[in-house]
Amino acid sequence: MKLTSRSKKIILLLLEEENYTAIHTIAERVNVSSRTVLRELNSIENWMNDNGILLEKKKGTGIRINIPKNRREGLKNTILREKADLTYSPEQRLALLKAELLKNTEITKLFTLTKLFDVTEGTISADLDKLVPWMEKYKLRIIKKPGLGVYVEGNEIAFRSAMISLIYEQFHEAEIINIIFNREKEELDIEEIKNRISLEILDITDIINLERIQKFLHLVERRLNLQFADNSFIALVIRISITIQRCLKGKLISGFDNIKMDVPKDDLFYLVKEWFLSPENSFPGVITQEEIKYMVIHIKGAEIQERHGSLKDTDEIKIYDLTKEVIYIAERETGIYLEDNERLLRGLAGHLKMAVYRIRMQLDIMNPLLEDIKEMYPELYKTAVKCAKFIEEKENIILPEDEIAYLATHIGAAVKEEKNNALFIYRAVLVCTNDIGVAQLLVSEIERVFTNIRISSIISVMDMDIVRLAQKHIDFIITTVELLVTELPTILVNPILNEADIKHIQYVLENFLPENKNYSRVIAAQLEDKVTRLKLYSDYVLQLIHNYLFIEQVAADSIMELNHFISRSLAKAGEDRKQIEKDLNNKQEKGSAILKYKGVVLYHLHSKAVRELGMTVIKLKEPMDRFDTFIFLSMPLNPDRYAAELINEVTRKIISSDFAMEFKQSSQEEIMFEINQILDSFIQNKVMETTIK
């Protein structure tokens, strides 16, 4: 058998050392992940066995080549003389053929393709036949012109959809992350990238502008005060990159019905237009208004990271109600109680909100894990199908299979979490870029298979801090993203755990990790984290109880008068009163009431003059614009996630039940009793969540 160029590097490195070398040391020196090194070891070991050489392994220490010193130079020469195997497999050839056909704007001769792949014309013709179903999936046709060549026919939207799908098929997100984010801020080695993922596929994107696109999306996040989910951020970078590349080649969008829809001329529209047409970019003369509108629609359809804020409008309340019904269906189908799973409710509601928008705008929904989910979790997928039918009836839309698979991951993560009662020895974190449903499903599956592993948290690759992880007594990292440099043992797995991943994790545990005998340290560290969180929740609950005000028979003829009264009720110092009144006026000028329902108005007051959480209920002597009861939930200007989560829960209970009417019809004592019930339920749920299993 032939060695790959990477295997040759690893062997040459081992020949330089007589002592054992750790896997992570090899990974750093070869500039790959530890998982990649472990994957290469099988072929290296087979090659060495064929040549009568012993590769020794020592648990917790590393590996070495056990041969006399006088044989090392001879083996080095043998390795250097051996030619690495660079031939394409049939699967690689099909992927590169897709890329070649999609990027070419003219007819390609079959002779050109035979030379490119070093195969016969008959093989190329057979490959083209195999690609027909794939192309048809994206409404593209392969046209063969006898004597002339072959080309692909279809509209520009279809071409771009196929290109994005090809990238997700061929690239692990680790490779995309390394190219897009270049986390170590080193110069990108373009030649190395081309050797690994092929020039043909790389040329679909505009790699020169990847960093510029990344900075633009961060600008969008800052201007719009949001944060894209990692997988949405990556998808937007790829889409904008392909858009630029196609426009530079003169391939523009046309005849797309949704483009004719009125795209609001809001801050996002002008921000996208300004960036695309900026003279600082190298493409201002080729980007049309239609392209700008199309990108605005896609950015609006991107998923943002979950935030523990309040419900803002009736559309969000509607989505939450829809999500609750979906959860009820999932609960009925799986037999697992899910109604009180707040993480599932928030995560799934946020996802469904953007999914419905994308479907209505006929945007691409691509789930690279679709086939894996259908194959590995068939019952879970059937449950998601039933949930999807309910959504389709309520929203009058059709959910594609890719979206149903996303539903399955959210539901599956919650189901697995409820079933998981295992005891763990090794403490790990999961580093990933996928949406929270996929990540939670992966965590649950790892913990189900390996009862001696505990995943303490899920971390975005963009937020990973190795030093902080080491201080938290993490034994190793499990990641779906190839990490170039870490100080902790790292295991790279697929987003959907397969048999190869299971064997790989087991191999690392048995051969390269020392046995974790200090389990009490792990439990102590974990207990400290959980008690700290519980104390924060308890402190915020006490703040709401202590800072509760109920005031009746308030005389106010206008919002300004009411705000003036509230500011004097909440603050003693003059400057604080002025600041609160100013903040209240600003919010109400913008129409930012959380709830207006049957005479009740609910506001969130964020102010730097507010130091603690509080709740104020005002009943007017005479109604103002048909409203006589006003509720103010007050909080500091930038509350942490624990405070925001509590405020969100109180708001949700008020909005999603008849509790709002209690404020109109009940006495002060009755209202306080109901509020205490909400707070008691909240803190009990947090106690249950923080129980060590």
C-alpha cells in the first residue's frame, strides 16, 4: 500500500525521536488535529507491519517507532523515495466533476474532462449519468452535445443552491471554520488548502474576500444588535462569497418572483447596499439592485443565537403558542414529558420563527445531516414528520425534509436529556458550530454510549478559551470542528455520532488518556458551578419579591404624568428619577410595550438608574386610552443572562395565561400570591436542573 503525504510526515517525525511522542504533539507539529493523526495511524501501522517494523503505543504517553538507530536513516530514505498516493477515488471524482460543471459558463469538452481526471471518456460519460439525479434535485439539467461537449442548464438561483449544497457535502465545518475565521490570525496557505479540498471546489467561492465578508457580517451584528448562530454565520459567508464570484463572472439573478416583492428600505437594506457598492470593495460595478435585495432577504432569514429576553410582539407570541403545540405532539409520540423543558421551548421557538420566514420567502433550507438523521434516528424522524404536518396546517406552508430533520434534532435532544441518568468519570466539553438542537443531540448520544464521560457544557468555536477550560478541570475536548492548537486532548467527531466516531473515542480513552481517578475533584468543581448558578437565581428572585410595588387609585391623564409618578416611586435620588423618567419616555415613544391586552399594559424598563430587579403594578383612578392597569418590570441596563431568564419567565407567564386579567380583578394580596407561585415554580425548576445525576 502507498502512504499519503501526511502519513510520511508523521513517520519522519517519529524517526527523529527515540522516546515516546504524544499524539497532540504530533498533531501540532504536522498542523492537523489529534483525530486526524489517530486516523492516519491505521494505515501507518499496516505499512510498518508490511515492512517488519513495530509501532509501540503507551497509554497516557504516546507512540514511538522501535527500531535500532542504524536502521532509522535507511527507513528515512525509503520514506522519501516512496511516492504518495494522489489518485482520485470515484467519490472524489464525482464531487470535482460537479464543481467543474457548475463553475464553467461555456460548454466543456469531454476530452478536457478525461485529461483532468486521467480516466477514459466512457468513465466520464458514466459519471455524468450518475450526476443527473443530483442536478435534477436543484432543477438543473446536464446537456450533452455530441461532438461539442457538455454543460449544465438552469436559472442562476438553482446554480447557487447546487454550489452551496456541494460545499456542505464536501467540506467538514472544521475546514470551513479554519478558512473563514483563521483563528490563529496566520496567513492562509492557499496552496495547502487547494491540495486538500481541490482547486475546482475552492474556485466556487471568492476566497480572497472571505475576511472582508466576515467583517461585514460582524458589522451587521453590531448595527442591528444581534448575533448570528454559528451555522447561520458560516452559511451567510458562503452565500455572499458565491454571490460575489458569480456576479464577477456576469452570472446575475433574474426572473425570480420573490425579488419583485417590496424589500423594506430599512437599516439592513441600506447597510447591505452601502457595503456592496463601496469603492473599497473590488466588485461595486457588478452588483445589481436585485442581488442586494436577495442578500437582504437571506440575512433576514438567518437564525440568531438564543437570547433570554422577553417576547416582543404578537408574532413571537404566536410562534411560542405554535411551539408549545409542537412540543405536545412530540410528547405524545415519544411518551416523554417535555412540557416544562424551557430550553426546548426557547430553542425550538427561535428556530421555527426563522424557518417559517425562510420557507415563505422560498429560501434554501439545507441540512447536511438529513440522511444521517433519517438513517440513525428513524423513529425520531417520524415524530418530527407528525410535528411538521401540524405546522404546515397552521402556517399554510410545506416543510422540506431538511427542515423536518432540524425539528428532529431539537426534539431528540430534549428526549435524550430526559432519559439520561448515567454516572460519569471523565469531564469534557463539546466545541461545535451547529445549531443548539444538533449539539444537544450529539451530547446526549455521547453520554448514552459512554457512561464514563460527562459533557459539562457546549461551547461555540468562536468563544472557546483554552486557559479557562483548563482551570475548570476539563479532562479533554470533544469537537465537531478541527482545532489547530489546544493544550488539552482533543477528539474530533462528526455532528451525528457514527460507529467510526464511537470506536475512535473508545480508542483514545483506552490508549491515550490516563485513567481519571480523581472523580471527587470533578464532582466538587461541578457542584460549585451549580450552587453558584442557583445562588444567582435565588438572589434575583428575592430582588423581585423585595422590590414589588402595588399602587392603586393613581391619578394620571397622560403617559408623561404616569412616567413621572413611576420615576418617583422607584428612585429616591433626583438624578436617578430623571434617568428613569427619560428611559420610560424613550421606550413609550418607540411603542415598545410588551403586552397590551384587555386594559392591561406591560413594559420592560431597562435603566442604568435601576440597580436591582423589580416589579411595579399601577392601577389608575380613570382609564387612559382604554387602559387602566400598567405593569413595569424594571431591571439594570444590561442584566446578565440569569436575571434576563427570570424576567423572561415572569413575562411569559403573564402573557401566555389568563394571569394578565388577575391584575385587573384581584386584590393586592391575591396578585402577590400568584407572583410568588410563578417565582416558586421558577426556582424549583432551577433546583431540579442543577441536581447532580
